[in-house]
Amino acid sequence: MQAEEKTEFCTIREAARRSGLGLKTWYQGGAGTDVVPRIRFGRSIRLLRADVERFISDRIIEAKQSIQVGQFK
């Protein structure tokens, strides 16, 4: 038998806190957050926690690569 994967959701507020971006940025899809799919449960909006973590790690990788290339001095 395979282990059942549990899907974890997070709120926009949690995503904003973890990423350091503002609530409004996440709600409006600014700063590249529009690539993270929103899931509606009635009037509530949730994000997949894995998608948020991937978004954050991708931004970290991009920043490290920019520094290595010498774009930020």
C-alpha cells in the first residue's frame, strides 16, 4: 500500500509572512506571486503550502544567481 499524501493549504496571510511580501501583493498577484494558483473555498482563498514554498525557494535561487553574475554590487 502507498502512503497517502496529505495536501496542506495555507492562507494568504501565512504566505505573506513567510515570503516577507505584503498581503496586498499576494491578493493582487504582484511581484510574481501570480504564478501561485489560488484555491477558493467559498469566500476563503487558500494556497497549496508546497506551491508557496517553491515560490520562495525559486526567488532565493534567482537572487543567489544574480549575485554570482554580479548584477548586484
